[in-house]
Amino acid sequence: MMQGKKLLINTTNPSIEARNLDEIQNVTGNLYESLAIISKRANQINTRIKDELIKKLEEFGSHTDNLEEISENKEQIEISRFYERMANPAIQGTKEFLDDKVYYKKAEENA
């Protein structure tokens, strides 16, 4: 495993739960604006997780693979399972948004 690197461990519950739309809307005053912010944050989280997973799995990659040489690697399987158990990026983005951990600013409107 990578030594000295920060793991992107998230303690967000991976279970889907119903959210109060009024609570989401009250943060920005507009439900669609709030959902757009959550969506952009979820895309950022997804990209970060994907890049991290690819880097970790590349450590196990072999450039001369053929069907006869493919074998199970328990560390690779555990890494994959860890990422599968993580909360969906949309769930993580929503939690961060509602916990005021997402920075956003409105574009200036020209009249």
C-alpha cells in the first residue's frame, strides 16, 4: 500500500435516506441552485475517488498480462471492496452541503 499518503476515508453512512427538500432549499433559497451545487460537489468527489482508486490498483498491474497469468490478489480485492462500501458521491456531497462544508459563490448578475 502507499505509505504516507492520506486516505480519503469518509465516515458518511452509505445508506440512502430521505431528505427534507425544504432543508436543502433553505441553504441557498433555491432548490435547483442547491441541487446544482450538490451535483458539482458529487462530481468532484467522484473524480477524486476514481483517481485515487486507479493509482492504488496500478500498483498491482502487470503490463504483460495474458489469460494464463491472471491470478487473484487479496490486497487488490480488499482495496476494491473498501471503495465499493463507501457512500455514493451524491450522498457524500449532500451531507457536506447540509453540514456547511461546501464553499460556493453566486455568479454576479448583470442587469
